[in-house]
Amino acid sequence: MHLPFWLTTALLSPILLYQGKRTRKNTPRLPEAQGSCSGQYGGGEPSLRLLVLGESTAAGVGVSSHEQGLASQLALQLHERNGQTIVWHTFGVNGTRLGQLNQTLASVELPRADLVLLSMGVNDTTGFTPRYQFREQLLALRAALTHRYPRPLCLLSVPPMQRFTALPAPLRHIMGWRAQQLNRIYEQLARLQPSDFSYLSYPALTDTSLLASDGYHPGESGYRAIAEALAESIS
């Protein structure tokens, strides 16, 4: 049990509730990206089929087109590095938590993929999803995907919410603290169950010019920066 976290959160709860309501009221709600949610870089038979699943980052919030989003930018970076043909596909739901995403995916026909990346954690952080529940939902997702995608599910690090400029202090510090707790579950699963999970971290977007107008999501240059870091690790 993370007693210091919960004690701190309880003591600050009046401030946190006020800041949370004010932030929701004042932060612009950006739409999901438009256009095709799949594409290809290079010609001929693909060497790699890439699928990104998750919340707002997979839905391309912060950019106008999915071509500017994470999956497309990552595929482009991989293609430029090795010259191989890369197919990309993204499926995201803005505002979803992991349990809700699992329910949604149960009725969705997902495409072929060699590498599946999961971009989640922000909404489970703000919603204070219990850590044991978050872990169980990750295991449930992996079990549901095992038959179609036998390779390990790649967990992208939970964004460091303490750096989100849209969040005032101390709210952003509490959210960042909670995000780190969920991120440690990713790291533990990748370490203990490497046949089922892998873990990829990327540098925090400390440059505010990389963020979208809401100060919460990556902008076009932010998605490109994340893709560059991930492509380096994947390559």
C-alpha cells in the first residue's frame, strides 16, 4: 500500500478537487485526429505491421490528421532508418480507461500486426484506478490478444503528468506521482513476464513547444519527437 501517497492526497483533497474542476473547465477539449487510421511507408510487401492501441495519444488528439499522429510518425521513422516497408494502424478512444478499452476491443476487428504498442495510463491516473485492478486489466488485455498477436505486447511508458503545463501545482505533482506508480506496473510485468510484455520508455516532452494548444497532449512536433525516441529503441 502506498500510504504516503494516499495520506498526501487526502490532506490536499480540497485543493486538488478545486484545481481539478477548474482545469476541466478552462482546458480546451481537443478533438480526435481525422482521416485514415492506417497507412504505409514504402512499396511492396511490408516488413513490419505496426498497431498502436490506447487512449487519446492513439486517437491522435493534438493533431488534425492521423498521419501526424504517433503510429504514422513511428512507422515513418522506422522506414527512414532501414528503408523497409512499414504498415501502420492506430485505434484509440479519447478519455478511455484500460477497463473500458478492453470492453471496446472485444467487439472490434483489429488488423494484422507484428508489433502492438499500448499507449495508456493518463485516464487511469486521473481516475485513480486501483493498481491491482490496472494490473489485472493489463493481464486480461494480453490474454485477449494472445491468439492474434503472439509477440509481447509493448507497453509505452505512462506520460509524466507532473510536466503537463495544463495542470497547476500541487495537482500535477500528485498526478505525476500516481502516473509513476502505474508505470512501475508496466516495468514489473515486462521484467517478470517477458514473453507477454515488453516496455518502452521515451523522454518527457519538457519543451512546451512540443505540446498542443491544451498543454496536455503532444502536438505534431511532440508526436514526432516521441516517435523518434521509440524508433531508436525499436531499431
